Amino acid sequence: MSQRITIDYTNCMDTVIKRDGISKNKLKSQQAALRQAQQEISRKKKAGQLGFMELPYKKEEAVKIKKLVAELKSKFDNFVVLGIGGSALGNICLQNSLNHLYYNFLPKDKRRGFPRIFVLDNVDADMVKGLMEVIDVKKTIFNVITKSGATSETIAQYFIFRRELEKQLGKKYNQNIIATTDAEKGYLRELANKESYASLVVPKNVGGRFSVLSPVGLLSAAFGGIDIEKLLAGARDMDERCSISIMSHNPAMMYAVIQYLMYQEGKIISVMMPYAQHLKEVADWYAQLWAESLGKAVNNQGKQINVGPTPVKTLGATDQHSQAQLYMEGPFDKVVTILSVGKLAASLTIPAYDDHFLGGQTMNKLLQTEEKATAMALAQKDRPNLTITLPEINEFTMGQLIHLFELATAYMGELLEINTFDQPGVELGKILTYALMGRQGFEDKKKEIEANLKKMKSHYKV
């Protein structure tokens, strides 16, 4: 199909990269491990442990969401996501990729009647107050997203905007809130039932960083006028391609094994470099997916291993003028993934002045030429890089890309022999926050922390 994305890993092979390049034999030697990984992933899926693999086939969920949006979109000027991490990054990624880059500045008719979209992904008071100053709360619908129902940052945001809604709308404030959370339990589910909020469900077997194709990401996408059915169709297409057990025909297998072999060669940094402004936030989303899934202290046998490639987000051509020097001549510890677009939507011709060589050429040609030049320069410096090409940026290709990275993450976890789907390091930070903020049930932990803080009192300052 002409709308299928492709992966070109030529610049990771030893025919091009003389230092630490991958040989054909080395690649072939991983086929058995990849088939075993595929079998394990299939087993976990059948056991109901990998809910993200079911999401592309939940067509009825997309229909339900589209119906809800059709009922509400004309009543509101703004749609605000209250969430953090996996409850925010996927939303931002979809909006930036598939909508006008200045979507919120467009008049409503140019937005086809859909509301402006905002994602509050932090608890910085300047950010929260700033949004309150530019929106009319009465004409805003707030989507509160937390699977556990207890995420401190999200609940704090919710309390602030609930108070504002109550002040301005009284008892009818609940018509401006949609809760996206667990189906049965958690503080937010209790609130949704008590306050009669409209609500959607985060599947129990879908983790936050894998939830973009669930109601977590689909609702804001639909409120932004994005065709979520085509998004899921793209993910289904990638899922079908990745059901093949031969790695040379399975994009997720291939991406994972290239990253894995490079990691074994000391390429511990995975750089994501989109060459399209629309794909900038893909790198943000990828960074969480890769870091939280693959950075683990112990393996499946409980052995201390402390593994995980470090994701770095960049943007072409912007970061050719900031980070590329390091990539070209710094340590040999990186593998670069370039996100390329075959046909960019907009086109601008550069005016001709003073017989300048750029005159009469297009901005797209300049960007795409710089992309090719960067890939070639990296290769000439023995810096491995691969290119993922989207024929164009649309819902179908973005659905493919999202599902590709999610499946590749699962494969990478199997190759590293770790639990890809937990995040104990994040949980520790949450527990310490709960204790220090005075959450009931954490009193002993708070005393322990305060005692440790006294011991850790800073004696070395400048």
C-alpha cells in the first residue's frame, strides 16, 4: 500500500558503518530470539496482559466517542485536558501532528466548528493561571484523565478548575467535566459517579504510556476534528504487518532488533529526530514510552542489571544548529532515528534575490535536502542512523507510527529480558510525594522521610 510507512536501516549496517555496524549474519542470528519474543508477546496478549494491542480493533469505542463529540462540540469554545505523562503526551502528539500548527489561533469556522484544544501537563502555577486568563471557563469542557484516579498533579488541576466552575455555574458545573479513569474504582471514578460526570474508561490492561489509542487520547483528538477511525485503521494495518514472524517483513521486530544490537555495541542513547514540525511532539511521546518502559533495575529473574537506552528528542533542521556537532564528533554512544515525510502538506517557494542559489527553490526541498545531508554526514562519521518514512502525515500513517513504536517497545523489552510494563521508579516518587503532602496512611513514611532529610541537610553550597 502506498500509504504504508517504511524503515530504512541501511545506515546501521556494516556495509556503511565501519565502526560497530551490524553485519547480515549478526542480524540473522537474532531471528530465533525475535520469534521467541513474538511468542511471548502473543502469550501475554492472549492472557489479557497487553491491552494496547487490542485498542486498534475497538471500533465501537471510536463510534461512541464521535457521538459524544457531536453532541457537545457546538456548546463549548475550549476543550482542556487535565493530565500528566501518558495522560497528556499522546494527546499533545496527536494534536500537533494532525491539526494546523496554529490550530488554536484559527477562527472557529476554520476549525470546522471544533473547540480549541489545550493540554495542561504540569502543575506549574504560572501555566495553570495563565490558561485561566485566556479561556472562558463557562464555555470550556475539562477532560480529567487519571487511570488510578489518584494522580496528585491531575487531581490538583481538577480541584482548581472545579472550584472555578462551581463559582460561575453553580450545580450545573458537572456538565463541563468528562472523567476518563478506571471503570470501577479510584477516587475519580467515585467522583464521576457522585457528581454525575460524563465518563470514559481506561482499560485495566492498558498502561498510561500505551494509552494514546484508547479514550485517553481519542477523545481530545475527536474534539479537535481528527478522524479517530482512520487513526485506528492505520494501527490495525501496522498490527497485521507485525504479525509476520520474519523480521525482514516485520517493522516492529526490525526496529527493536536494530536498537537492541546497537545498545549491545554501546549505543546507549536513542535519538529521535523528526524532519517535520508536525512530528516534533512524536519525539516527546516516544521519550516517555522508551524511557519508562525500558529503564529497569532488575531483569525478569530478579537480577540487578540497570539497563535502558536513554531517549533524546531533537528536531530537524533546528537541532542541526544545536546538537548535531555532538552527534557527529562526540562519543560513539548514539543511534539516531530520523522521521521523514515523503510529501509535506504545505509548500512555499523561496523568492529569488541577487541570483542567490536558494531563489526559486522550495522550503520543502531545503528541509528534505538537509535531512538527507544529515543522514549522509552521520554515516560518513560512522554514526548509525535509520530513517522511518511516512508517505504523508495523516491519521492512517500516524496510527501506523504509534502502533509501530508501541510494539517495538514490547519487543525491545523481551530482548532485554525485563518487565516492559511496570514503572517502580516512578511509583517510588509518587509514594514520597504522598507522604510529604500529608496523604492519609503515609504518616510513618513521612516521619522516615523527614528524618532522612535532616541527615541529608545540605552542607555544601556555593
